[in-house]
Amino acid sequence: MDRTFPATPLALASALLSQDTRLIEIDLPAAGPGDSLVVERFTGHEAVCADFRFDIDCLSTSAFIEPLGLVGQAVSLRVRKADGSHRHWHGHCTRIAPLGSDGGLARYRLVMEPWTAFLRLRRNALVFQELDALGVIERILDDYPQAALRVDVSQPLPVYPITTQYRESDHAFVFRLLADAGLAWRFEHVQGAAGDGEAGHALVVYDRAATAPDAAPSMLRFHRSDITESQDAINHFTEQRQVTANAFTTASWQPEQVEAVSATLAGDAAGPRVPALEVYTVPRSGRFATRTDAEQTAELRLDALRLPQRLHAGAGSGRGMAPGAAFTLTQHPDLSGERFLPLAVEHVAANNLGSGVVELLDHADLERGSYRNRFVAVPAETAVVPFARPKPTAPGAQTARVVGLPDAAVTSTRDHQVRVQFPWQRGVAPNPGGLTDTGSSASPDGHAPGDATSGTWVRVAEWQAGPNWGSHALPRVGSEVLVEFLHGDIDQPVITGQLYNGEVAPPFALADASNHPGTLSGLHSRSLDGSGTQQWVLDDAPGQLRQR
């Protein structure tokens, strides 16, 4: 068969690579007229409580598209649905690479991810005070102009005296806090009226009480796979049952109340022969202020454990299927009329590029176009709660500087707790040699105030401690102390010792000609205003054993 194609690249692009009437379309605001891209095919993965990612293979008549002009830019991908409307995905181009050329057309692969992908690339050390999980997250996201957050949370969240991000990426920190609070998340993609380019996507955070939105369309029929079918359908749908833990117990020591705050919750067993399968965890001290707090945590953790108890795996051509958006299954022999909530969806699609491009590329599936997906779903009434994510452990003991009220020698609580500031805290008043540059345009004052507002009250270990008896040597403002962390938890600091340094020399100094200063030991205290001292000294020099 004789085919004549336009001779120039731009004419070829106009004739073959127009997006008009295509199954799949893409918008790249940074692309110039000579750099037009048309989607050849794409694969994508979406899930609740996870980032999405789409690998998009595109064709162009230009083999010299400038990647720098596309990386980081907004991308809008859409698939034409059976009724002529579009399913939209919006994200940012996080990677672009050439894949060579074929039939005179250059091929590129674009990776599209949500704005939360940028959070993986910043790692920080920050201390947040008296905030709940969402309050901390909003502070983090203030530094990201692309961030779009919508919150659908009706239950109050616990407020913690201190929440520390230490050697952790913003991405790991933010989603660890959400999971720890029992909050799920999904991404919502929007498109302006008539496809006017006002596209966007938002991170939607929600709790168990939130109502899941409906998919579009909200009903999907169960039907055999048929190449002549133009309407979306589910062609494969199976059910699996799984044994899961059916009880959860948690207990946390509350030092102020001198008791453990605990809760136990048991659920239904997965079958008549399944024994009691309890998960018992002991979170950090002071985690629960009341028994109600412990009970709410037990409910959330048990819901997360029971999530895979009943799962449904399916496949089909439902182009409107989205994680976290419920649909009603119809025309199924056993489950017709039931509503399901997809947890994860994998998309595979090829564009309808027509016979001209098919002849150039020798890919028959590109003439008509195709879309398929696979998914995992749960009954729509199932509570979607993420598994708690492990907190990074503190690498070991650290030194810190005691801080307090202006001009005060000691700032403490009745229980002899003091405030400290670590060398890695950045802000307006860091430790000597520390950084005043916070690395944050949204928080220029940083997290190093250098006074009694730093961090939280920290307990001081003593060699004796009892009811109105024991020992104490309270660290004074400006002292360097050794801080350890209970269970390796950066949010549970305990002072275990005090240190001398180049600024603070030990007492009992001797002349250079004398024996090593270690021959003198004892106690030496100074009045709070520095006007006098008291001491008890032991002299262990040979032949001079004495005390004064």
C-alpha cells in the first residue's frame, strides 16, 4: 500500500501526532510548539496511603527536547471515558529520559508523581512543641508552594509536648505522623471546567468517620471481556479471606500519675477455629494521658490489623476507578448491589494513534487504543486505617546545653526537670557555633530559641530518688549535659550526666608542678549569684591524705 507523509517534521507532527480525538492526552505547559508530545502508552500505580506514579511513554518529532524545561513542571494526563468525558490525573514531572527513536519519531519516558515526591528530597532535624500531628504537618508543608492539603478529620487528635524530626526526610516524617495518628490519605485530582488547564491534585487526609466519595461512574457492571465492548466493565472479581490478629492491647507508663494507662480491645475471629491472636505493644512513656486515649489507639491499631481480613481482587476497563472512591458492583451473580472501596489500582493503557503511526512504529495495539486495570478492594464499610510506621531510633547518647529563663541560674519544675537545647537545633539563638539559618522560609526563627521555651521538660537521673529523700545536683543554665533516650526514642530524652568542656573547667585546679588534678576529689558548689562557694575536698596525694 502506498502512503505519502508530509515531508517536514512539523507537518508530520500535525498530521500524525495531534491529540485530537485521542484516547489519551497529555498537557505539558513547558513544551513549545516544536516540542509537542503525544502519549504512546502509560502504566500507573495508585493506592490509598501511598504516592502514585505514572510512567508515560511519549512520541515527538523532535529528538532534542530540553529535559530541564520539563522536570518539576506540572503534568496533566487524561483518558477519554466511554461517555466522552475524561478521567484526569495531575502531577509533576520528576524524571524525563529519551528512549531512542523509531520510524523517524523520538520516544521519551516521563515519570509523573504527586507534589509529595518533593518531600523525599529534604532531610531535616526539627523540634515541634505542643502540636498534634496535623499541626506539625502543616508547619512542614508551609515550605512547599506546590502543596495542596485537604483535611476531613472530625475526631480530635492528641497534642504532644514534643515531636521531633531527626535525620528523617520530610516525606517519611509526615506520613509516619499520619499513620501514627490513624489517619488515612488519598490523592484527589481535579480539572477546570471544559478542560481549561486549571488542573491540580490535593492530598486528602481523612479519619475513620469520613465518608468515602463515589467513583465516576459510581456503578460498574460485571461482564465478560469482549473487544467489541465500548462500555466500561469489571471482567474479573474474586474474594479472598485471611486470618488476622483479633485483639490489641496497649499500655504506657505515665510518670506524672505513677501508673500505667492501658486498654484492650477484642474483635471477631476470622473463623470458628481461630484462637485469640493478641498484639501487645508498649509505646513511649506518657503516650496516653487518659484511658480514653489508650482505647482510641487500640481501636485504630485493631482496624489496621483487620484490614486484609476480606479482600477482593479484580480486573477490567473501569477508567473511573480510583483508590479511596467507592463503586457499586452490578450484574454479578453473588455480589450484585454491594459497594466496594479500591485500595490500589494499576493502570495500563495504549493510545489510539491511527494507522499512520502504527505503520511507522509497527505496533498494532496503537491503532485502536486500549485501557485495562487491576485492583484490590475491600467492602465499602471497612475502616481504612494505615499500619503504624516505625520511628527511627536515636543513634545513641547526645550532648545538650541547659537553657532557661533570662538571667536565671536555674530553671526547673518541682520534679527537677530542666530544658535543654541540642547542638543540631537551628534558630535565632543556637548553641555556641550552631546555625542561625533555619533552611526554612516559612519558619525563619527556627527551633533554637536558646531559652526556657526550647524543647520540653527533661527528667534528670539521680543515684538516689525516693519520696522526699534522695540526692540531686540540678544542672544549671549553660551546663553541658549528657542526654540518653528511653527505648531509643528521640522524643524521650533523659539527662544522665553532666560534662566539663572548654568553657567550663573542673574545680580543684592545682599548680602545674603538682600532681595530676585527679588527686583532689569532692564537691564544690557556687551560690546562684556567684558571690560565694562551698566545698568538701578529699586530697589523695601520696603522703598527704586529708579532707577539708
